[in-house]
Amino acid sequence: MRAPAVNNGLVMSMTPDPGTILQDGTTKIHIDVTNTDIKKLDNVNVVIFNPGLLLFADGSSCAQSGVFGTLQSQEFRTFSCDLKSNQINQDRLSTTINAKANFTTTFSAVQQMGLITEEEYNNRLATSGVQQQPTSYVYGDRNIQLQVDFSDTLPIVVKDNRKVYVKFTLRNIGNGFVNSIGTNDIQILQKPSLDTAQEGNVLQSADGRPCHLVDALYPIGNTFPSFSCQVVMPSGINPIASYDFIINVKYTYEIRAQTQVDIVR
């Protein structure tokens, strides 16, 4: 038996029973999946995609046995699949069986953005000073990380014709795969200022719409191309205003596991 794959979210392990078979013999592959994450995982599907030198005993791929739907945190599921061997032309050989598990999930992050009028900024600079905040923030779950970078320090000083941008960068930090992030997979929900009744859409994409992902993202290694939105300088705000925006990232993740079976004649 191979040790289970190390994963901080969904964990999958495979066990052959028996691990050594005669030619023309059959082994049962047991596949266990456990959601070790603190949140549920949806659309969990497990399949043996490469049986190695073995064949599916019932002629199918066993995929229907591994459709689990939603797994709650710490929930465990299992299924098995029978594989058989043909005759071999040597006394002994080994073959590797590969399986994969896919699931979908969402993580959310709340980013606060402070704005200050130029007059208030100058007043504070001349008296008590302005407490500046970092320009970079990192959020994520056990598979995906989101980095939010502002092109200037917070709070942002509101000036006419000033250009300030927010850059979003996603990274795969787990031990699995993410093929793409679609335009509908990222939602940026803007909330009104906590201090005024101003319109909350202070982030805007290049097409003039509220901040959103314009094109699908495909990873280069473990990092996705960044995308940016501009901070619209609101008018008539209180001397200091605080805006929140919520970033929801939905993604499909894939992990893999393998085990080995020996065939003898």
C-alpha cells in the first residue's frame, strides 16, 4: 500500500487487495477520500483514469462508483473497483494504477480600502500624522491563494485625475491542479462606504463596468496572470471613508493518487 497523498483539503489513498496477483488474476482496488478541510467540497468525483497493464474486470471505468457529490468537513467516502490481468511474457512485472479526484469549492475574502480627502490628509500630516497601511494582502484556503496589491498606500488620498489600481493574483498552493478560472468564477462585490451613503462601486474595470474578471485565466506554472481594476475617486465623501469589497473565487481542483500491483506467472 502506498501512503496517502499529502493534501490539506481532500485526501485520497489507494489500496490493492491483493497487491500481488497471478496472471489472469483479479485484484480489488480500494479508493478512500476524506475531506480534511474546514469547509464542504462539492461535486466530488473519483475515477481510475489509468489502470496500467490491468483491465477493468466489468469492462467499465468504474467512474460511476466514485460520484460522491458534496463532502462535508471530515466526511469520509470509499469505493472499490475490480481489475484483472492478462497473461504476461515474463516471470514477474509491476504495474502502476492511477486515479484522480475532482471537486469544486469557493473561498471568500473581504478587503477593506480606506480613502481620505486631500485636505484631511494634509491636516493630519501637519498634526498627528497619518497611519499608513500595507499595500499588499494575502488570502486563501488550502488550495488557492489570492494576493491583493494596491499601487499606493492606504488610505488612498482622493485627488482629481489620480490613478490608483488594485491588482489581483491567484496562485495554486496545493498539491493538485487547477486548469482555469473562468470569467464567472470570480465575483467582486462592492459595498457602500461605512461612513456615507455613497455608491459602493469605487472599483472599475478597463471597460468601465464595476470591477470584474474580463478574460478567463490559465495558469503559468502555479501562478495565474494578474488582473487589475482602477479605484474611482469618489466626490463628496467624508474626510475619511472606508469601503469594503468581497472577492469570491470559485474553482475546480484535481488531485491524484497511485498504487502498484505485482503480476506473477
